[in-house]
Amino acid sequence: MDVPRLGFGTYRLTDPEECASAVRTALETGYRHVDTAEYYENEAAVGEGIAASDVDRADVFLASKVWRDRLARDDFLESARERVDLLGVDTLDLLYVHWPMDTYDPEETLAALVEARETGLTSGIGLSNFTPTQLDEAIDHLGEPPLAHQVELHPLLQQDELRDHADCHGYQLVAYAPIARNAVADVPEIRDVAAKHDATPAQVSLAWVLAKGVVPIPKAGTPAHVRENYGALDLTLDDEDVARIDGIEREERIVDFPNAPWK
């Protein structure tokens, strides 16, 4: 099972009508990968958007995540069932451990994730916000690499070590906040590449992520932005463009807090 190379993120789409409409627009634009989470509190609306679209559920790669306070075995499996029920589907294509924190126990949590797959709640196993050391430990417990690992990744936080780890172990890296909540619009190198290609900085950022073999999942609320982001699939950066963006010397996180795993 492959993760479609461009996904639609739904973080902060908390208004039910806006969320359902955005998901429907995304699917009818061409997206086939939709990402949500327990923490986003919008899964029912995401499910409504999928059901209202003209795209068959079988053609939609649907991912959700279990929050960090529900990672003990029974809580995890209960949460996994809730995700499926709220989305109004029979199963997920990918279920993530959202953060390896709080109630996370590698042996217990990962065994529950495997059990969720074995009982048909998900087809794929996902991890999110893990460090390389935590990934190695998780792979040892799972006996296999995950289908995907989701982290913050964009030109201002290029995550070289995690990209190398994904390449080495053969799983898909997925990038949330791939346009750094539009902070890329103020970066001279990205603006110059955008002008060269008659594209937007957001499209350039997404095209750079794609060029690295990473799956971006940009969030957008308006139809115009949904379609603009999708247009990144038609933008091919040349080697000079990629090298110029590679040379951006920043380590700027959009998502961070004092007890994050990388501290």
C-alpha cells in the first residue's frame, strides 16, 4: 500500500460546515489522501465531506491519529474504534500514534497499534513526531518499519536526519505544516524561485517537499487555496531551484513546546 504523494490536511478546520466543504472540494479537485486526528475534533465533518464528494471511499486514503493521553492498550483500541465510527467508515488506511509522550509506552502502545491492524480498524501503521532513536526502538518492537512517519517538515525545517532515516528503513515520510503556515512567503530564496516559475511561494515549498520524496499534507480552508496547493503537482523544480532552497540555513519550528520529544 502506497501513501498518495499529496495529501489534504485538516488541522484547525473546526467549523463543521467549512471542514466538510473543504474536504469535498479537495477530493473533487483531485486529492486522494485526507489526514485528520482525534485532537482536531473534526472527524465527523471530515467523514461528511468524503461522503458528500463524488469520489468513492475506496479511492480515498484516509488517515487519523490517536492522542497522547490514550496510548495505553485499552484506551488506544477504544480510540481507534472511535476514529472509525466518527469518520463513518469501515476502516482507516493509516492510523498514527500522534505523539510518543504522556501515556506512550513502546511495548504496550505499539502492540495495541498492531492489534488495531489485525482487527481491521486500520490497514497501515503510522508514527508521528518520533525522534530517530524513538523510531529505532519502535521498529524493534513492531518487527517492521511503519507505513509512514509524520513530522513537521518544510524549507525552514528540512529534517535531513529524519529523511535519511526514512530512506534507510523504507517507510514514507509525511510532512505536516509543509508551507510553515505560510512563513515561506517571506523567504527571499523561495520568492525568487516562485517568480521564476510564475508560481506561489506555497506551491514552491510543496514542490520542494515533493522533490525530496516526502508527502506534504497542506491544510487549506478556501477553495482557492485548496486548488492552489494542488497545483504544486504541476510544478517541477530544477536542480538549481532545489539546491537554492536546500541552502536555506534555518531551523524554525512552527510546532514546538517545552516537553517535545526532540528536547
